[in-house]
Amino acid sequence: MFITIHAAFLKIKLLFSRCTCGCCRADNLEAVQECLCCRELAKVQALNGNHGGSCITQHPGFEAVCLNEYVLDVAYSYYKQNHGHLNKSPHERRRYTAYRQFVRWCWGYLGKQIRVPLPACVVVKIRDTFPSPDYQGFQEPQPEPI
């Protein structure tokens, strides 16, 4: 019990010492890799540029690309065509698709099995929009069978 509380405290302390956008929260973050601020990532900062607001979640394109359920449903349709159906609730599918959309928006195509941790402010905003009782934090890619 003490280790769990201590680990949670360390994540909160780490995140708040790093957050400069003012929108990061540590609730529901599963891993230390998720304790990133959008202002720490060069690709995200370059995209945010002079669009007003210190946080990428305040960028005018963030809502359209990552939170609009119609855009996410179309993006999921493309995903499903190439990778198959995700046996998840609509909120879980939209959340998963929103994370993918954010990565594509900032980094473009990364390639198979290449993943990047997302800023805490982005994860929290997407989770607030598409809530679920259970969350899975950042996962390293699994090695492909030989």
C-alpha cells in the first residue's frame, strides 16, 4: 500500500515539476513515461507555434483532429479496414483513435511498432472527453514473433 501511494506521489511531483503549459494533471496516469508536458516535446511545440495558448490542447486544430467524434469515427473506419475491429466500447475506440490521430498530427507516420509517449495534458483531455472506468497507460511495443 505504501509503495503504491509513494509511486503516485512521485508521479505527481515529477509531472508538476515539468509542466509549463498549465494543463497537465496526474490523475489516471499509469506510467512515469506519461509524465511529460507538451512544451517538452519539440514536434509538439513546433506544431503549436504561434496559435495562441501555451498548451497544445488549446490549439484550434486539437479539437478538430483529436476530439471531434465524427472525425474520429472516420479515422477509426480507416483503421478497422487495415487492422480489424477493436472489440471495445465506442468511447474506448474513440479514445484509442484520438491518441493515434494526435501522433499522426504531430509526428506523421512513425512506422509499425514505433510508439511515443503522449503529453499528460493531451492524455487527460482525451480521457476527459471519452471517459472509461479503466485506462491502460503507455505500453512499449511487443516484439514480433520470429
